[in-house]
Amino acid sequence: MAHTSSGDSSPGAALTVAILTLVCCNLIGGVVGVAFAAVAMGKEDEEERARFTGYAWTAIVVGLVLSGLGILLFL
């Protein structure tokens, strides 16, 4: 269930955020987000590009949530 609208961000923005989360020690969402954003950048079809960009953002958010939960459980 991907969110698609005319206001979706570009795969480049998703790639940038995924790399930043990867650098900030969020391996879960960072690696998967980078992979999906890279796939999205290679797609010529706009619908597929939007789908993989959505997957990248979802991976980033899920990784951040899981990292946050891990930190809370550790404390």
C-alpha cells in the first residue's frame, strides 16, 4: 500500500536521506533505502519510479522506527 500523489518526492531526495541515515548508523533503513532509491533512479517508467521511491521512503521510516524502539528497549 504505497502512497502516490503528485507531491511525491524524487528518487534523488530519497537516496540522499537514505545515505544520511546510513551514515548516522541506521543500517536497517539506510541500506534498503539506498537500494530502492537506486532502483527507482534507473526506472524510466514514472509509475515504477514512484513505486520504488515509495518503497525507499518506507524502508527509511521503518528503519528509523525500529532503531528508536531498539534504543528505548535498551534503556
